[in-house]
Amino acid sequence: MSVQKREVKIVTTHQLQSMKVRGEKISMLTAYDFSMATLLDAAGTDVLLVGDSASNVMAGHETTLPITLDQMIYHASSVVRGVKRAFVVVDLPFGSYQGNSSEALRSAIRIMKESGAHGVKLEGGVEIKESITRILSAGVPVMGHLGLTPQSIYKFGTYSVRAKEEAEAEKLLSDARLLQELGCFAIVLEKIPSALAKRVSEELDIPIIGIGAGPHVDGQVLVIHDLLGITKEFKPRFLRRYAELHETITSAVSNYIQDVKSLNFPTEEEAY
């Protein structure tokens, strides 16, 4: 008797929109390499974000600014090779789209052609309207990002909650409406008041993904190194650690070192 293979339903922008309509929350996590992407995809994650946070957790930089377009393409290519189901979206890095819509288009096309990713993410609202329009005109799906935008950290001067004041909240609402009007398929809201995020999610038709934006949005995203407890120092209120791999890995490596030095590894049974 033949065994029927379970059909893997690939996540698309259309499916993400349908999830919002029927009230199914969207799960989104960062990924930067093949092995982790394979695990996250097999677990059923809906969206994998190849974040410019790779600048922090993979390269050890203090901010997201130093990472280059070539480096983002490298990480994205590695992730795409590990994915069978999830939608893969890639951050356009700092300097690859701001202020020059032609360069933004070139950057987005390079990511799509060279990595095989499914879409790109840009930080900002009306300031990058032309860049978003040019990228969308080429048929590249665009995800927006409002609230705390890490690429603008030196302008903000702090990683504290954004849009607490009325003027900034109104601008965020206006920008969110604009991003939807332009044709973005979704928006990430980072570190803003829960009530404001709820209002954006209710007013807009496209999916709203939160990180530090409360429960009243259409989905959530976290950095995988934070979720798994690989990073220790980063402890914002919005982060829930689902594992403590820092301790697990440290213990495993310490045991390995001890076994090597005490001649307990390898044994004759582990030799050829």
C-alpha cells in the first residue's frame, strides 16, 4: 500500500491576508542560516525574517547599521535553502534604499534574484514613499516597519517605546495608512503602546505584526536568539524566553572539553 505524502502548503502574501481575515494569528521569527531556518520552517513558522539584526546577533555589532547588502544576501540565501513552507522576507539594510528610489529598486531586485527570497522589509513611512513605490512597481512584495526603527537609532538616541505622545502616534497612524495605500502586504510595529497597535490593526486591512506592541495585532515576531535564550543580557518586557540555551550550550561544551582533556573522548567504541 502506498503512503500518501502530506501536502506542504506554502505560505504566500495571499495566505497571510486570509489569516488576518479569519482571525488566525501569524507567527514570525528571525533566521540567518540554513540549519536554524530548516528547524523553524519544519516547526511551522509562518514567516521567516532575515533581519538586519544579524548585524547584532551574528556579527557582534552594537547596532544594525554596519551590515551590508552583500551580507544580507548571503544570510538570505542560506535561509531560503532551508525553507519548504515559510514566507521569507529580508530586511533592506541601512543605506540601500533611503533617499534614492533607483538604488532601493536595485537593492530589492538583487535580494530577490540572488537569494530567492519572497519579499523585502523597509523601515519608515512617508519619508521612503518613493522607494516603496519603485520596488512595488517591479512586483516585489514589501513589508513595512514603523514605531521603533533600529536603523534610525542615532536619530532617536534610545530604544525606548515610541509613539507615546499624540503627535508621533498620529504620524504613525498616517504612515501605516500610507503603507497600505501604496501596496505593502503587511507592517511590523515595534515597541509602541498596545492601544495604538490595536487601533492600527483594526483600521487597516493588511496584517499587522507586533514586537513589543501588545496582543491586539495580527501576529508576533521575535529574534530567535532571544526566544531561545542564546542571548542573556537582552531582557525587554516584551521578550518571553522559551528556552535557556545559553546554559545548555555552555554546559555541553564544558563537558566536551573535560572529556577531551581527561581522555574520556573519544573511546575505543568511538574510533575506527
